[in-house]
Amino acid sequence: MENRHSPFIHYLVEGQWKPSTWGEVEGQVNSLASLLAAKGAVKGAWVLIIAENSKDWIVAELAVLSLGASLVTAYTSSSAQEWEHILKDSGASVLIADNPILVKLKPVLEILNGQIDFSLGIGSHEWKSLMENPSPLRPRKESSADDLDETVCIIYTSGTGGAARGVELSNRNILNNCLGAANIIKPYGLESHRFLSILPFAHAYAHSADIWTPIYVNAQIYISNDIKYLNQQLQFAKPTIMNTIPRLWDVLKKQINAGIAGKGFISRKLFGLTLHLGQEKIMGLRLGPIRQVLNRLCDRLVRSQIKAKLGGHLVGAVVAGSPLSENTASFFGALGINLHQAYGQTECGPGITMLEADNIIPGSVGRPLKGMEIRLAEDGEILVRGPNVMKGYWKAPDLTAKVIQDGWLHTGDIGKWSEGGFLKVLDRKKDFIKTSGSEMISPQYIEQKINAHPDIEHAIVFGHGKPFLVAVIFLSTEYLSKIENKSQSLDPLSDKIERHIKQINISLDAKSRVKKFLIIDQALTIADGTLTPSLKVKRDYVYQTYMNKIEKLFHEDA
């Protein structure tokens, strides 16, 4: 290993960043692999990892795969019942978990009656001993010509509803994801990259993009252990690449706008000019000599400050997991931040498309990654074929046959092509609203417009089988805090939101207008089942939770 003395993983210990070199990680992997091999984690065995993001998570995965065993992932935020389902369904015989998780799992393991042959706590005395005594000897696995198509991991996904199902991903699936991502970042021309990881490794997106892609391109990984301290972590890590979800950029946009609103007249005007000139460039308009000078001034006085808040070295951020609003994409594009909108599904490990560095087009998710093909069905459903497509759903051949037909994965998403062969994702097929007048409406576009209000965290639009649309509004955590400490109330905000929705309705056709809304003064959470671990809203769960209040909107003065 030529780079064995180079830093590989940076992690936080009691608030201080600690680096581990490639060689140090290799020794720890070897040490753990030797123990796991003796405990049955060999070719054909399944090892479940339930842990928060850490260097240890990566060490555990590398050790498991070095033995030819396969990985199963689960979220730390899942319930004991969900862990039990994953353990039973996967047939995992070895368990690696954070110590607190092992305590919660004790009743589950008793129910499973001996399924787990060996369990190991991350942070336990045994774990620490392994990490402190790295081994130069690497246990060897059996290899075969079929290695590329062997199942390397099962990642469980339930999407926004239903029981979690296991997605079988092969070495080929993961490697081709890495190759596709590497091709996207290659034009930036940097000799080395630094990734700041903020998404859970148990998710297909972070698993490929924050573990395997950095390894593939020989990059350094900085692991965030709490997004509350993201601003400080950005300043230390100075990432060149980040893998993110839209919510991060929506929040940053609201924070930036709130900060600018508190500035003086000249600062506000300069910021407005920066956005205006930046958006002209995005649209491909040519700036005249004077406007070029003004734009360079905006680079020095505005854009450089925004980039400095992101660490000063960020060349691009991937945005995936859920749709990014065109407004937010244009906002950051005008500020000189390249947001590579991407589209994927766990069933593709997850990469399908991504915007390239020289084609950052707000509202688009880019063109297919290397080797991937896309076509649209008659109803607009996005169909995908290529080396990223999963082997199938674990132990579910009938479901696999339903979703993959003639080699084409039926994504369940509706899309359309834009000029230049760029894909736009409109909405989930099942989320389209069919009103009582048989009008088909995509709620996503309307919700993104409502969510632009600084005091709104989530807006969910309903109206299936109804004569009009209604919106359920969930407030931002900041405003909820103001209500809690009695510095604000709902009444003035309700009036503001009503004006906000009326303004939005002006730009919408009659069938897409929101007639009524309901404000909920509590947050959606993963714990109450209304959000997925990747922070997608579970529309059906929201409806079931607030059904009586939602239905009342349709019947009052209808």
C-alpha cells in the first residue's frame, strides 16, 4: 500500500479531530477480521452492523468484506421491532453494534433463540483491544471469477411506507456507483479530495458515496458525529466534496436570507445584485463589460464569504435523497456553489443520474451515470437498466419480478426529458393526486413553493378524491422554539402563511391551488414514524396521524 502513511479517516473524540492513516486502518481491519473469521464470519455468512457513523463502522465493514462475508445494515433510529424483522429476514449470524444498541437488542436476541452466534460491541473492552493491537497479517478469503456479481450487502429500505425489504447489492453495483461518481468529480482536477460525511452509513446513498467513493478516489473522509456542529466541522475539514440532502440547502438558504435581511441597505442591494447576475449566467446570458466588472466585485465581496462559511474549498456538493427545489438550486448556483443534483434509489445502490460540473442545471437531476440507461414508459414512469441495478429483493422473487421486467427496473417515479437529454423527476407515481374531477396533480411542485417560507419546515398537500387541495403545514424548529418560550404565537404566523399561499396560488392553474391549510405546532420526526431515516416525509403516516383534522378541512364550508 503506497499511501499507508497518508491520512485516511478523521473522526471526533471528545470534540477533538483524530486522524488515522491508511496503514493504521488496514492493521485494525486485519485484527478485527481475524477475530470475526474465528467466530464464523466467513464466505456465505451475514454480518449485521447497527452503529452511528464512525471510523469503527468503516473498519467493521472492511473486515467483514475482506473475509468474503456479506454485510447487512440497519439504522440506529429504528425500533426494536424493526431490528427484529431485519435479523430474522436476513438470517444474520454475527452482530456488530454500538454498546447502547446491544442493550436495547437483548430482548430481541432472546426471542431469536440462538440465531446470533457472536455479537461484538463497538467501544467495548474487546473492541478497544482489537483497535489498539493492529495486525499486519490479513486473513485471506476464497476468490472466484464470479466475485463481481456476488452479493456484497443487503440494505433494507421501506421507502415512505410498508415493511422494510432487503435490497441485494453486488460488488458490481457498488463499484459502478463509485466509477460514475468519480467521473463526475474528475473535471475539478484536484489531486486529492476531502469528503465531510454527514449522512448515515446505513443508507445506500452514504454507503456508496461517503465510504466507497472516497476509497475509490483515494480521498480523505471526515466523519461528522453531530450535524448541530456542522459550521465548526466545515471550518476544520475544509471539504472539497459533500454528499447532502436538499433539507440542508433549504435551511442554509433561509439562514443566509435571514442574515442578509438584518444587514444595511448597501449590503442587501449587493446581495440582490449577486443573485441577479449569477442567475443570468446560469441562464446562459452574456454579461456586458460593466456587468462583468460588477460580477467580479460580487465574487470578492459576497460569493467568497459564502464559500468561506462552507470551509472555503468546496468545489461541489451532491444533493440527493429527495427532490431539491429549482428555487434553492438557482439560489446557490448564483452564489457560485455547484449543487450536483442526483437521482437514485436503494435498488440502484443508489446512483442513476447526476448533474456534471459543466452542466449545473437547476430543476434537473442530470444524465445517466456511466453504463446506465433510462427510458420513460407511456405513463412517464422512469425505467432504468444497467450495472447499478440490484440483483433483487432478498427472499422476494415475486416482488423482484414485478419491479424488474425484461431487465428494466420500474422506479415508481414519474419523469420527463428536458433539452440536452437531462432528466427531470416530477413526483412519485403513487403520490400523484387524482381529484374528484379526475384531474391529476403532482403535489411535489406545490409543496416546494410553500416550503420556501422561512417559518415552514414541511408542507404536505392532500386532495385525492376531493374537489380541491389542502395543505398540512409543519413549522420550523426555530419557530416552534419561539412558541414554546412564548416569544411568538400562531395567530400572526397563520396570517402570514395565508398570504404566502395566496401569492403562490396566483402562479398556479386553478386545479393546483391550495384552498385551505392546517398548521401543526409540532415537528415531524423519525421516532413518531412520519419521517424516514433519510428525512423523507411519510405522506400516508401524516394523513393517518392527522386524518380527522385533514378531513374536517374538506367538509367545512365545502
